[in-house]
Amino acid sequence: MRLRFVSLLAALGLVSSGMTGGALAQDVGTLEPKPLPPLAHPEDPLTPAKELFGRKAEPAPLAARTIGFYSHGCLAGGRPLPVNGPAWEVMRLSRNRNWGHPALIAFLERFARKVPTVSNWPGILVGDMSQPRGGPMLTGHASHQIGLDADIWLTPMPNRDLSRLEREEMSAVNVVRGDRLDVDPTRWTPDHLAVVKAAALDPEVQRIFVNAAIKKAICREATGDRSWLNKVRPYYGHDYHFHVRLACPQGEEACRDQDPVPPGQGCDASLAWWFSESILHPTPGPWKPRRPLTMAQLPTECKTVLLAR
């Protein structure tokens, strides 16, 4: 069963080395980020690609396009989401992960403005998107590599600008119950449902990943047209945020889309599997971390993106 679980996560492009990665969504940042030391032999073909892309603080000065798959690719011509907007604020600024393809930036700005019209939230708090040139990250994610993924906190934006310290240290709200079998009724609200629904209804959204307990609540509470539920997919973790993934932008042949979502609402036995004992309480066992990707395992165009000046 554990192998089946890991295979599923790999197919989703969400497995990280060590399953949950290093810098998780709620790990605190710092007010004084220090640059990484230079690599002794960056040209070594065995150098992990994450060490190379993680040292690029600026985007590649190329035409904007996504290259590769969500967990095996890079981003040319990345754009930053402004850290403050009329209905959004960016969190964990020290990570420098508020970059994306122009399609993702446009979606986030569009979605953020919609949120106050469908809920009581003034706006959204945006977590990790991509690095300036995409590519593998040093910590936390296996996906988020091509500028089409973004994490949205399950906490409304306040009616004020957060301080830099708050952006680095405050935590989102965990809406999942302690036993992992359902949402916490003291924290999960109709506004959460409305916000996730608003994202799923956007035609450019390909998938939304949430904790299985959140998917269960959405299956139980959604009314009217429920066709959007099939975009909302259960995934390990995601107690504090939901992960939005856009489809490949039209006409970008170097971008490789994920397989279409399965038919149906996803509220059947496939959801019940996530609450089985072996998934909720997996048996501890030897877990061999996956070897980090090298440049040779990424699309060849990613070398051009990495070296562009």
C-alpha cells in the first residue's frame, strides 16, 4: 500500500525528497536572508539542479514560457507577483518564491479580486509560487518548477498590510481535525468552501490539491452545480493551504500538461481510500530519499534558462 501511495504522489508531480520536504509551508522565514555560498564546481554534471536554480535571484531575461512538467522543468521570463495588492499579500518574502508565468500572475490577481465578492474575506495570502527561473527548489516542493503552481493560505488576508516580521513568522490556520478524519468545525467555514470553489471555477485552473478531510467537507457541503468538484483533488498534507495548478498556457509547446482529471466528483471510494488506516497511520519503514534531479534530467532548454544573462 505504501508503494501505491508513493507512486500516486510521483504521478501527481508532488513527491519531494523525504516525502514532506524541508521548508514546509508554515516554516518561519527570516528578516535577514543570507545569500547561498558559491558552488565549487557548478559545471559538475552530478550537481543537483536545485543547487543551481536555488542560487538564481533574478528571472531569465527571455520571452515568457513554461518548459517541461510541473516537477521536471523551468521557467523563462518569469514575473513576480507584487508583494501587496488590492486583495492579496505575499508571505515568506525571504524565500523569493513569488514568481510565475504571466498566466499565473494574471490568475492570482483575478482570483484575489474575486474572493471578496464570494466570501467575507478581504483577500488572500499567497504562499510559495516558483523561483525566479523555476526549476527544482532547495526545500519543500517537488512541483512548482514551471511557474504554474501557487499555494493559497486557508487564512483570509487581514484588513491591513502585514509587517515584514508577520509575513515571515505568522502561521496559517490548520482547518483539519486532530484525528485527520474531517475538518475542524471551529475553524472550517462556508467562506473556505466559497474561496476554493471560486478558484476551481476559473477555466485556467487544472487542479486544486487539498487535504482529504477538506475534500470530504467540500463533497458534503457543496450545493447546486457540483461539476467543479472534480478539479479538487485530495493530497497528503495541505492542512493550512490549498495548491492551485494551472493548465499549460495555450500555444506553449514546451509545456507538458498533467493528465486530465478523472471523471466524476471524486466523492466516492477513491476519497475513502485516503482515510484508510494504512494512509492515515502508515507503518514506519525504511524510506530511501529520491536522488535530486540533475540538469541532464531536465529539458535541454533549461540550461539556456539557467545561464541566460
